[in-house]
Amino acid sequence: MFNRYAKALTLRQEESQLRSPRTYTPIDATHVMYEGSTYLMMASNNYLGLTHHPHVKERSLQAIQQYGTGSGGARLTSGSFPLFQELEARLAQWKECEKALTFTAGFMANLGTISALVNKGDIIFSDELNHASLIDGCRLSGAKVQVYPHRDVHALEPLLAEPMHYGMRFIITDGVFSMDGDIAPLPELLELAERYDALLIVDDAHATGVIGEGRGTAHHFHCESPRIITTGTMSKALGSIGGYVCGSQTIIDYIINHSRPFIFATALSPADIGASLGALEVLAQEPRVYQNLRSNTEYMHKALHSLGIPSSDETPIFPIIIGSNEGTLEASRLCEQEGIILSAIRPPTVPINTGRLRLTVTASHTKAELQKVIQVLQRLPIQKTL
Ligand SMILES: Cc1ncc(COP(=O)(O)O)c(C=O)c1O
């Protein structure tokens, strides 16, 4: 009965693509215990180190004390407790949009936003390196999907120019691309969206707290338009969990009434909302945290540059390309022997032969720790294309 699953797993094993979760015990924002030893974590999305910030923890604990451990229902039935209003108002203010709405995860925000707003008969233009949750949202919508080459607005333009007799156009992109750390060309995409009357959906999962003074991609480029609908997550730089979408009042009201992942899922818990609120408060009140992330990002960029490893100084995601699956696993093991966790990212998460260590720096790493990482990287067989 389970033959086909067992066979598929064996195939994954043979191709060095088998994955299984490991249990790391967090010590603080940048260190974990694993099998009795302490490791430096260089692979997390905890960009601002807020999972262990005293104010964020305190806000989360307070929320449990006041409202309990679970929401007990969906938002449209019994699950909307007062912190939702507070968080959604804060998110809207932070992202400079009319309204925000939360989902139980960033994945759900993308599924729920795209499947609600896009209908059969519409057409989606999707960057080839978009995150799985955007891809699945596109599939769920039933619309035609045209994938355009990564960040290539020149290739996108003629696709948009094809005449359409009915339906709407949507351009969908990651803001900061999760596996490469590069940024979508938002001003050019917005210009195309305006010219061809399209809506532009931008996933700010890795941009929130990270670029544009922490406000994300639109703020980074000073782009403002009701055509831009932003999704994102509280699970990365905000140190909590839960997704969100930001847009006009009409868009949010429509999503509330049409999005199945919103309507048919239990609302986030008080602990999650409390932590997210705490994180947004830290972002607004402690500029030092964001500045530390910037400073560590620039430090790592300069160090990698001096090793001949290409990178950008705009985001804290540094793909260290190894190539083969086996080589990537070996490189990850070598780092581990040196006390550093750098996960091996392999296909299908990234294209074939671009296996990589996805190195991320956070606001909480010290320069001495980053220096240690550089020393270890020097000994790895890395594809250097500078
Ligand atoms: C670009 C992007 N979008 C969405 C998500 C989903 O967010 P979450 O993990 O909060 O469900 C992720 C997370 O892995 C992501 O990298």
C-alpha cells in the first residue's frame, strides 16, 4: 500500500535530496543546542533577533495572561479578540496602507489573497523565483499563469501587452527573494502595472523589518500606489508567527468575504499577536535594532566580496552557491564541525545545480561571530564568480 511513497523516499535519498527536521534547542536569538553542543545559528530568518527580545516576550506573556492560550474560533465566528484590531491598525500604519488583515501564516496570506482576488479568466504574471506559497496561490486561483524570467521587466512587458478581452491582469512577485536575497524591481513593475492596468501583489515576507527602514519593499523604493497589495509574515523579522495582507479598504473587505484560508481557519493565538505587536513597537522605538542588522549586512557583504563571493549589501540573505547536492551537504557538514549551522538548500527549493548554503545575518550577531563564519567559508569549495 505504501510502496509508491517508500520508493519516492528512496529516490530522494539516492539524489541527496531527502530532508527531515532536526531539533535545535534555542539558547538565544543566534545560538542553539544540538546533541549536547552549542552552535552559532547562521540560517534563520530571525533577522532582527526579536524572538528573544525582552519586550516582545513580555507582550506575548501579557497577551496570554489577559486572553488565554488560544483564540477558540475563526475570525468571523468567535475568534476576534481586541488585540487583532490593535495589530491590524499598527500593521496598516507601519506599511502605510489603508487597511491590514492577518492570516494564520504567511503561506495562508498568499494562498488566501491570491485565490480570493484572482479569478478564472484573469491572467497572472509571476516571477520565476517566486515563493511556493505564491505559486500555489496562483494555481488555486484557476487563472492562467505566465511565468516571466527572474526580475526581467523587459521580458515581462510584451507578455503584458498581449490583448485581453475580459478579465484582469496581476503581476505577482516576492519583494525580497528568499533564496537569493535580491530585490524585485518595484518601480519598473509598478510602471508596467499602471501602463497595462494590472494589480501588483508583492510578498514582503523577507522585506518586512529588513529593507525600507523595516517597512518593506514599497518604502525602500518610495513607491506608493493603490495598485500595490502587499502580503507578508510575522514569522521572520518580527519573531512571531502569522501572515498579513495590506491594501485598500475595498480589497481587505473583499478578502474578508471571499478568502477561504481566512474564513475557514482558526484565528491566531494571543501569544502570537502579542509578540507581533511587541516586535512592531521595538521597530518603531529602538532604531538601534534595525541599524545593527544593516551594519552586520554591510560587514558580511564586504567580507564575502573580499573572498570573491558575489553578494549584495541590501539584504541579509547571502546565497553561498556550491552547486551539487552532495557538495552542498558536505559543505553544511563542514560548517557544523566548526560549530556553525548553515543549512544545505537543494532542489526543488532552488534550481538544479545551484545547491547552496543560505547564509543569513541578524541584528544579534556579533562582528566576532561573523568573522568566525568568514574564516570557515574560506575553506569551502564555493562557486566564485566575481
Ligand atoms: C517569500 C515567502 N513568502 C511566504 C512565506 C510563508 O510564510 P510563513 O512561514 O509565515 O507561512 C515564506 C516562508 O517561508 C517565504 O519565504
